[in-house]
Amino acid sequence: LDTLEDRGGKQLSAACRRCEQVNRQRGKAGREEDGSSDTSVLMLPYPELVPVVFFCLKQTTFPRSWCIHMVCSPYPLNCDGMMVILLNCVTLGMYQPCENIDCSSERCQTLQAFDAFIYIFFALEMIIKMVALGIFGRRSYLGDTWNRLDFFIVMAGMVEYSLDLQNMNLTAIRTVRVLRPLKAINRVPSMRILVNLLLDTLPMLGNVLLLCFFVFFIFGIIGVQLWAGLLRNRCYPEENFTLLDLEEYYMPDEDDERPFICSLPIDNGIMSCMDVPARREGGRVCCLDKDDVVSLAGLCVNWNQYYTRCHTGSRNPHKDAINFDNIAYAWIVIFQVITLEGWVEIMYYVMDAHSFYNFIYFILLIIVSCTWNLIHVVQP
């Protein structure tokens, strides 16, 4: 039995040795295969780029290898591109659309030549990047948002020049030139990170815009319910009374930019037609009635005293821009008030037409808007 056990143990140990040798050989073979795959990946000069573009151009092929070198190197293309962008900003600032309609002056032709050079540079830059990166794909040229903006600018310039060759003019396309300085964002990494951060925060402003709409809607409804049509109030003469060579209603100025808004008898506004000032002619105040006999030189009739009937007319202040006749115009007025630009004049119009206590509406609107802005600036 002892001899049989010794023989069985020797056979088992030999089998284990054979298994270990086979496993070692398999491990070596696996490591060799992994090494060959790694070397095949490392053989690419630029592993992050697409291996083949346009079905035939590899990374080591001459046209593409040169384009990759131009794109990856910071000096030949990027620095020159920044200089061209600065030149484009200068030419855009020097352009005078009112004087350069036919572009017959030497100055206009020089600017046009610079603009053509700038467009050719941007077009060549786009072609070089397409050859280096490819057109479609995740890591290709159009896979980047800023490259898509560059592509749109170049295509718009191509449409512009094609229309010029066909003696056609489309002014809206020329405005795309203004977007050319945005190409600098793609070349400055810190600026690009900042702009991307700002764009990423835009979806977070949905609740802020919803709150702003709620404030506009509430104050707009209040304004329409209280003051719809009141800013059209003007002082007219009596119905059977005619004024020769005078205005239909009282106007302090000829253009009616600052109208005299009166209060209807049913309202409690500050101004009434009795507050219309006397007429002036030649720097003198007129004091006669229409029935008085003028016997002294320099006296005139005060025709303004006959504007005694407050009635709703057809025009609002500032060429119908300031009113609360509907919710849309009310939102425009509210937006102007929260910008603190000319809000006092609007408040005086409403107080003259309706009530002195209407100032509470505007004070509350300013407090709510300023507090809302302060909260979102300090705690965005």
C-alpha cells in the first residue's frame, strides 16, 4: 500500500506541474496578444483622432498629417487666427453702411479687400480642420459646438459672396459678420470654459423666468383693470365750439411728446382741464376773451381757456407706446419701470389721469423688482 501511495503521489505532482506549465504558456500568450494590441494602438500618432477620414486619408498620409500638425500646433494656425480676428474687429468698426452703399471710395474698396482676405482665411481654416479631424462623428469637426458656429459663419459668407456675384443683395446675411469675433472664444481656453459655464446655467434660470412672468402678469392685470384708456384723456373744447387755426385738443408742445393728461369727472386725478395754462404769444401771456375788443397793441386772446371738456382721445403718450390698454402694452410699461428709466414720468401720467395714490403701485413694483434682482445676484 505504501508503494502504491508513493506512486500515486508522484503521478499527481507530475500532473500538477504539467497544468502549471500550460497555464504559464497561456499567460505568456495572453500577455503577448495584449502587448500586440497595445502596440497596435500606440502605433497611431494621434490615438484620440479618427484613424481614417474621407475613406482614404490616414493619420500618416501627407495631406492629413500636415493638417493635423497645423491644428495641433499652437503657433501657425491659432496665433495667426487671433490676428485675423482682431483685424476683422477693426474692419467691422471702420465700416460705414450709410456712406458705403455703392462702395466707390478707395476706403470702402480697401475694407472690402480685407473682408475677402478674412473670409478666405476662415474658409481655409475650416477645410484644414475638416481634413485633420473629419467631418462627422463624436470627435470630428462638426462634433464640437464652436466648430459648428465657425461652419455656419463660413457658409453664410459663401452665400453672401454668391449673391454679390449674381447682383443680388441680402442685408440680413451681412449681419452674420458680427459673429466672426466669437471665433476667438474657441481659441482662448479660459474664455471658452467661462462661456460654457454660463451656457450650462441657462436651463437653471427657468424658475427665475417663471417668477418674473408671474410678477409681470399680476402687475399687468392690475394696471389694465385700473388705467385702461386713461392715458388718452385730453382737454377738448365744448362740442358746439370751434377754434380757428388751433389744435383739436390742448397740446403743450407741437409734437405732443409730453401731453397734458387730464382726469375725467368720475376719477380723482391731479390734473383737470381747469389747470390748463394760459396761452403765450411772443413771450407774453394772453389774457383776453374771444369776445373782447382788442384796442391795445400786444394783447392776445387766451384760447386755452376754452379747452374745458376732458374726453378720451385716440393717442397715448410717446406715440402710443406708453399705455395700459392691454396686457402686452402693460408688460412693456412694467419692463420700463423696473429698469428705472423714465418711470417717474409714467407715474405722473397715471397720477394725473386717475388718482394721487397710484404712486403706491409703482413703488411696490420697484421694491419687488429690486429685491428680486438682489436675491438672485447675491444667491444665484
